[in-house]
Amino acid sequence: MSFISYAQNYEDVMLRRVLKSVSRGFYVDVGAAWPDEHSVTKAFYDQGWSGINIEPNPRFHAALSEARPRDVNLRIAVGEHSGEVVMNIIDGTGLSSVDDGIAQGHIEAGWNPERQTVKMERLADILDEHVPSGQEINFLKVDVEGLEEQALRGNDWQKFRPWVVLVEATLPMSQTPSYEQWEHVLLDAGYLFVYADGLNRFYIARSHADLRDGFTYPPNVFDDFKGADLKTLEGRLDHLERQKQQLEFLAQQAEQQRQQAEQRAQQAEQRAQHAERRTQDVEQQKRQVDQQLKLIQASTSWRVTAPLRSVSRRVFRHGLKAQVWSAVRYGVSYVNRHPTLRRLALRILNHIPGLKDKLRRVMGVAQATQMADNHDLYSSSNLTAHASQIYEELQAAYKNNGQEKR
């Protein structure tokens, strides 16, 4: 797995190269600033290291305290003596400084520093209080915006000897070298200059001269690292790729739902077409029935049987009374005596099976014969008014039929 570099100029890559044999080391960061951005110690903290972060900017100190619970986080300035000092704090940047001349340059560049009084302590006193007994300091980083010489002078180099010391070596926001002001402090303390990266200078204690070879070349492909910005971009790309996959999955589901909806719509259309065909078939059958009914109503038989249908309706509407059935019996007897009328009546009754069956049940063959012999009993004078009307309608039907025959 690639090493993730958070430092501004890959300082942590160089330190990892020479300190890779140390599993859980200890660092001191003077002017720590952010807990992650441009941090020389972030990658080591993530690998289990711990140490001391010194940062007088209140916002940065609060962020460090939250992000680095395993570290000692101090809101103080580091100098050649202990006391208090007025600091020009430029919020959100790493440009805060106790040097008023540097602060004036920032003001001319458009910055608006806030002057705050902060506590100042000597580096030796800080290390004496917070470095565990017997704990070696694997590296010390110093970036104090113009106060490097005072910070270095404040250490006891005989008692606290970090393996590696790196110090910002240019004036703030420039490439102008500034190391001539303070390098002699380290050289006099028995440190060897081993590497410069254009922003910092690296020194090693003589007792760890074996680390010199690790500073021969700048960070390169063999260090197997990537910048935190690249890692962040890769993380965003992974997130976007997951979102893309989720969107593709949702799109597939939506397409399946669309196909299912389309299939249901086709099925509904087929059912609608089937219903339409059935409706058309029923309409056609209705028209055929209407045509047949009109043909029947226009036929001679329908017109001739109109009186008989009227009689039938009246008979069954008013009940089977004796007077009505007397008239019916007489009518049947009359029809039996006239063969032509009898044939016509049979043709008509064949079209009205219900009436035919009723006459057959009521009359019987023997009764029909008796009516034929006793037709005088059913003269109109012996019938009720309603029965006489039925009798006259039957006679009129017979006469009309005879006239049509002629």
C-alpha cells in the first residue's frame, strides 16, 4: 500500500525513508498549524506514532486537540526565554508570527493580522516536561515564521538530541534563504547538514550518521507514495464510481419497470380490442335479430294472428275464468268445423307454441269433439260481454282470411 504524504514539500516522504525501521516513534512539531493539511507529522500519527504539537494559533490548536488525542497539544510560542509575547495571528494560514517586521510585510500584501498575547516557553523546558523519560525524539520540525534562531537556542542540545532536525530555511512566502541566521546553532550542537528541498534544510545528529545515505535523492518513484490531494481525488472518484453504479442499477430497475408497464399496457390493449370485438359481435347479432323481427312483423302470418295474439293476451291477463274458456272452446269448435280455417289456425299456433300447449291442456281431444257437436250452446247470447268480444274477433279473423284467399 502506498505511503500517503500530507506534507507541503514531501518532507514526510524523506523522513519515512530514513526512519522506516522505527515502528512507533516520537516527534516534536514546533509550529504545527493544521492537523492534516501541510502536516509533516500526520502520516506518522496515522501509523501509530505520537509526539508534541506546539501551535499558538487558537483555531489550529483546537483542531489539533480534536484530531490528535494521542498527542500533547500546546497553545504556546517557542523562544529563547519564557514569558509572554505579542503574536500577529493571521487566521486560516500558517503565516502567524511574533516578528513585527514579517507581520508588516503580510499587511502590505493585504493580510489583516490580529495581535494576541500568548505564552512563550523555551523548547528545553517543554521537552523536559512532556517527553517521557527515556523516550528518544526521532525528528524535530521547526517552522516559526522568522523565529527559528530563538526557538533553536531555547533547546538543551546535550539533553535532547533528535535524530533528525528539519527547519524552514526561507523567508515567509519567498525563496529567499534565511538559514544563515540559525544554522550555526545546529552545527555547533554536533549536527550534520544532509539535504535541502528548496523550502527546508535537514540535519542529522552525528550519532545517527548512518541515516545520511537516505538523503542522497529527493522523493521519487521508489518511495512508493502519493500525495494526500491525489488520495482525496481517488476517494472522490471511488465515491463517484459507486454513485454511478447505483445510478446504473436504478436505471436498470427503471427500465425493467418500464418494460413491465409496457407489457401490461399491451395486455390491456389486447383485452380492450377483444372487448371491442365482442361488442361488435353483439351489435351485429342485435341487428340480425332486429332484421328478423322486422321480417316477422311484416309477414302476412303476423298480421293475420294479431287478433289471436290480442285474445291470448287478454285471456291470460284476466285469468282462466269459466266464461273466457267457454268462448275459447267455442272458437276451437268453430275452427274445427272449417278445414281451411283449421289449417290456418294450426300454422299460427305453430308459431305460438305456448298458446298451443295451453289450449291442448285445457281442451283435450274429447272436449274439442264435444264442442263441435254442441256449438249452439256457445252462441253470443249465452256469453258474457268479454267472451262475446273475443268470439267476434275470432269470426272477423276468419272472414278476413277468407277474403284474402279469394
